Amino acid sequence: MEEGFHCNVLRCRRRLDLEGKAVVTTCCHIFCVQCATDLFTAARVCPACGASLAEPDDVVVSSLAPSADYRSSVLAGLAPPIIMEICTRAMRYQPAHVARWARRLTPARSFYQYQTTQEAAFQALLLRNVQERNAVLEKRVHNIILEANTEVAHLNDRLARAEADAKVERRKRQELGDSLRTANKEYARLKTQHEAQLRQDVRTRPGLGGKPYSAAAELAAAAAPQVSALSASQAPFYSTRVRLGFRCT
């Protein structure tokens, strides 16, 4: 065979040229032996088209790879019109002279051509279904890609804003760090000056004539005017007590 047949049961679709045998009906359908056994046991009705197959020869088991002896003897003893009808029913293409024979015979239906036409229609249906599913999937993928691109653009915008904010924060941190270092340097300088001034104040106090500074001397110098004034105010009291014989304590 140029092309292999498939079981006409849609749930099966088994390659029949690999099986070796098949069940053929007069309504030009072909089934694997297993499907035919399951289908024709209950009723003699074609599962593909619903035609009645009541006659004994309406359902026959055919060898898809006949031997040479079978090919030599299968048509032996038949009249040429019958042989031509058989060939016409079985062949894929009908030449003009065969078509004339077929029109005089009933029914003139090419099994091979019908099977190949049905197979082409079935494959076209499968292709259309696949194309429709592919179109739906492509649309879904397109929508998913659009959503993903939108989300990516949104995330890129957020990332750009975050990077800009981070850059600003880094600049602020750098400025604060520079300010802190400057303040620390100024603080260290002022601290050094303050400590030097304290050491200088400890060694020499202004107003004491360059003498070494003493806290007791400073307190005494500050209290001297007050002591002098107090002594002057209490002098009559002391002199009176001396005259009276009291001892001043």
C-alpha cells in the first residue's frame, strides 16, 4: 500500500498496516480486528456511518499483506466486469474507461479514495482544532507577555526611582559625614585651645603681677577689702572691751 489505513474508530485510530489484518465493510469503512469484535458482536451496524450491515458479506476480514498465491487466485474465475468493479471499488483513482464501467455498476464507490478523503478531512479537522487551540494559546501568551512587560516596566520605574533616592541618600550621608568630620576637627581644635588656656591660667592668673597663681591667695586678696572694713567698724567695740578687762576671743 502507498498509504496506511487507520482504524475508523476515533478512539482507536490504530495503524492497520502494522496489524496485517483489518475488518472492511461495504460502506467503505475499515476497523481493526479488536474494535470490530467489540462493535459488531452486539449489532451489525457500522459505528462510523450507522449503515446496516445485515448481509454476511457486508463485514469481512481482509488481509492487508496478502501472499502471492492469494493475489493470483483471489480473482480467478470471475468475469472481467466483476473484476473491473472490484478494482474500481478498491482503487484510489478512476480512469475514464473504469469510470464508465463504474457508472454501469452499483454502487460505484472507491474504497481507497473514500478512505484517503476521509483521512484528509480528519487530518484537516485535527489541524483546524490545533490551529484554533494554538491561536487561543498565542493570544494567552501575548496577553501574558503584555502583562509581564507592563510589570517589568513598572518595576524598572520603581527601581530607577529607588536608585535615584539611594543616590540622594548617599550624597546626604556623604555631606553629613563631611560635616561631622569638619565638626570633629573644629571640636578637637577648640578642645586643644581650651586645654592650653586652662594650663596657662593655672600657671599665671592675670592681675597678680605674673606671680604663680594660688587659689588661697586669690581668695585672700578678694576678701581683704571686706576684712579691712569689718575691722574698722568693730574697732571701738574691741577697745571698749579691752578697757573693761574683757579678753577678746
